[in-house]
Amino acid sequence: MDSLITTLAIWALPVLLAITLHEAAHGYVARHFGDPTADRAGRITLNPFKHIDPIGTLLVPGLILAVSSLFGGGGMLFGWAKPVPVDFSRLRKPKADMLWVAAAGPFVNFLMALGWALLVKAALLNPTNVYAEPMIEMGKAGIQINTVLMVLNLLPIPPLDGGRIAVSLLPHRLAWKFSRLEPYGFPLLLLLLFSGILGQILWPLIALFRIFLATLFGF
């Protein structure tokens, strides 16, 4: 039980920040390019309670962490927030601006991964500090969840951000056909997750990004 409580304490803040700021970034960039929908819904905020989905933000990640802590598993942490409402038709250049709105979430996860890596580096430089070990563990958790969300969301599967980026970049006819796959995207993602194929795709990419961070920060 103590192990479970410790695990949840270490991961709670990184998970909440990673998931909620990802969504807030979409709304902020959408407003910048002309769509005020998320702003009017009160979703451009750092308040995590505005973005929490009880199942995707709390229950699912919590169960994964609990199973991992109790049974020593190494499963992929998975979760989601309430999607920020974006009306792409209200963007000044809907097809072109869709790219920036979609890319905003993974880019924020990239920045947060850098921030958590900096925290780990700071703790390693002062190992005698009483808070060094908790800082390192929380920093590692922040790196992990943000890397997973960044890489996962860049997969070219609608409605993931990578799918919307692909729609923005493809020629109009191909983009229209590709966008019609969106209703099947989430079931496909779950199929890939539970079949283990998703992990086989993501883990090499995650490992490469972690090597990049380790090289950049020297740890």
C-alpha cells in the first residue's frame, strides 16, 4: 500500500500537467488563429479541473499505475483529458491553421519533457539535498508521461493530432478522404494498444527521445 501511495504521489502532478496543458495549448492556438470556441468555454486555463475527464485523466492512469506498482508491471501509461472544443471552420485559414492547432499539444509536451529533464539534472547536481531523490523520481515520471503523449499524439491516426497534421498537409482530395477515417480512429487506437502493436511502434521512438534528453542534459 505504501508503494502504491508513493507511486501515485510521484505521478499525480506530472500526469495532470501533461494532459491538461496539452489540451489548453490547442485552445490557445485556436484562439490565436481566429476560433474563440475554447476561450468562450473557459478551456484556455491552467486550472486542471477544467480539463479533467474522470475516466481518462483519473481512473485509467490510476489503474495502470496501481497495477504497475502492485505487480511490478511496466505497462504504458495511457490517459486523456476532455478534448478542447475547436471549430476548424472558424480558423482564418482552416486547412493550413489546423496544423498549428494540432501541433500545439505535442509541442507543449515536448517543452514539459525538457522542463522535467532540467529538474532531474538540477537534483543530480545536488544529490545531498533531502529533496533530490523525490525530484529525480518526479522528473523521470514527467519525462515519461510527456514523451508518451507527444509521440502517441503525433501518430498519423485521426483524431490524434498527427492525423490532423496529416489532413492539413495532404492535398485537398486526399485530405478529405483521410479525414473520413476519424470515427474509426479511437477504436483502432484501442485495438493497437491491447494487441501490443502500439507499444512496439512507440517504445523505440520513446527510447530515442529519452536518449536525446540524456545526451542534451548529460545524465
